[in-house]
Amino acid sequence: MAGRAIPAEIHGGGRFLLRRRDFTPAYLKAHEDGRLRDKVEEALAHLGPSCRACPRLCKGVDRRANQYGVCKVGRHARVASAFAHFGEEDVLRGWRGSGTIFFSWCNLRCVFCQNFETSQLGEGEELDAWGLAALMLSVQDQGCHNINFVTPEHVAPQIVEALPHAIRMGLRLPLVYNTSAYDSLESLRVLDGLVDVYMPDFKLWDGGASRLYLSAVNYPEVAREVIAEMHRQVGDLKADEDGLALRGVLVRHLVMPGRLSDTREIIDWLAARWRDTYLNLMDQYYPAWKAKTNPRFADINRRVTRPEMTQAIAMAHAAGLWRLDDRWREVSF
Ligand code: SF4
């Protein structure tokens, strides 16, 4: 847990401090006041008769009958792995790790996906609501600081369905919804009052690039809409006395090679609305999956350069964003 002092961008002189004793996970409150039961019903209704769990709106696909659409997931979620993740942001990994539950398949088709075995080839195990709840408890029992649902867009109903079981089993950790931002507003409205931390990765601003690289021409509009909704629900990111995220929005942006114009637009859009956005500008892009082999994607078949990253950070500062994520905690394993 050693490391330098908690940096100013975490607590902002106390403005973004949420004391642990004043915090109750949102889903526990919803359970106590009886709202969770209705939310489960509402969420499951999104699965059919035509699935509307995500913006693909797969017409005629009834996932209640185990049919599947673009995301290839039927009635039950599929999980690739669950573990204490020490590679996430310091506000999530803390010193005992972020309790990551990594869902299989995806509703996007990112040609550069660095987890394509999971997202595009579907490696993993199918779990019903009880199984998913038990998995949440297993990472809680490992001492993790939060439950971190990775690639949850297409299984938001199944997550909501599992929550009452997990609560009965003793779940008490904050929930982190770690998403590509290709979510449906309907799903987000069900998640309102259940999720503590939203972590959208706003990937691309340009529709043509989104069509080419993500197979989703409407991605930028959807991402803008859902990030605004996430912000309406939980506001700017707040952390406890130890610098662990408890509530709010943490925006990620994977800087892409040769695409600083998208970076600039995304930064300017965020800065114009929420100057106190907690932002992680990520530098770990490398060409994977089809970006590595298909000449159609030659423009992104390289790593991001140091000058590109320097420029991205300078853009954020120039736009007035000041809560930029940085490594500050030393974690010993
Ligand atoms: S969650 Fe899957 S089946 Fe449902 S609309 Fe999205 S891609 Fe289609």
C-alpha cells in the first residue's frame, strides 16, 4: 500500500472525497427499499421478444429463448475469467486488486481488440444468475476492493438478475461498470441506482472510423449519449480516504496511432461539459487481431508514439482537464 501521497487530482482538496463511513453501495440501497426486484424484471424484459439490451437492437432475437444476435450470447452470460486485477487504475486496484469479471463475446467488432480470444472467439464458461453471483463473492473473498464488470454491455440484464442472489450471499463491494460506451440508454436506466462507478472507454469520435474499426457507425453518438447519462446518475469521480474510487464516472480513452483528431474532439467535448472529469489517457495501444494482419487497417498497424502521447496529454491540459490518471501507488505482490 506504500507510495507517494494521494495526488490532488483524486480528492481535489476534499471536493471529491467520499468518506468510507458515508458510503453504501448503490445496489444495497435499491435492495433495501424494494426497487431492485422491479429492476430485475425490467432488465430481463430487454432480452426479448426482440433484444434491446444494447444499441444493436437485434430484431426478432429472443434471448429469453436462448437465441442470440450480434453479441452471440443467449439467455445466460458467459465469463472468460475472474481475478484480482492489479493492472487497472490505482483508484481501482488499490493494494488488493480490482475484482475483475471478464465477460465473453462483445457487441462491438474492434479490429484491433487486444482481448480478441475472449471478445471475438468467445472463450469462457456460461453461468446462470447463481453462478455469476457466486463469482462476485469469490473475488470479494479474495479481498478485492470492488467488482469490476469488463465488457458488460450485452449482459447488463444478466448482471442485474444476479444481484439479489449476490446480496443474499453477502456482497458488499462497490460495482464498477467497465464499458466500451456502446450501451443502450434503456440498460443504463435500469442500472441507475445499482452501479457505483461507471468506466466508459470513449474510443473514437469519427463515424467513418467507427464503421471501419468497430463496425458501429453510430458509436460516437451512442457514446456521447450514454456518458452524459452516466454522469447524470453518479457525477464526477469520488474516492475514499485511501484514494479508492467509490462513486462517479472515470473516463478512459485509448489513444490510437494517427488519430489525434478523435482524441482532441473527445477531450474538448468532455472539457466543455465536465471540467472535473477524471480521465485516463491510455498509451497501451498495439496492433492486435485484424489490425495486425489485414492491409485494410494498415493505418493503425503500429504503436502510438511518445510525441503522440505527449500531444494528447497537452491537449487535455489545454482544454482545462486536470484530473488525469497517473500511477502513484506502489503495490507489492
Ligand atoms: S445485446 Fe446482443 S442480441 Fe441484444 S441487441 Fe445487443 S448485440 Fe443484439
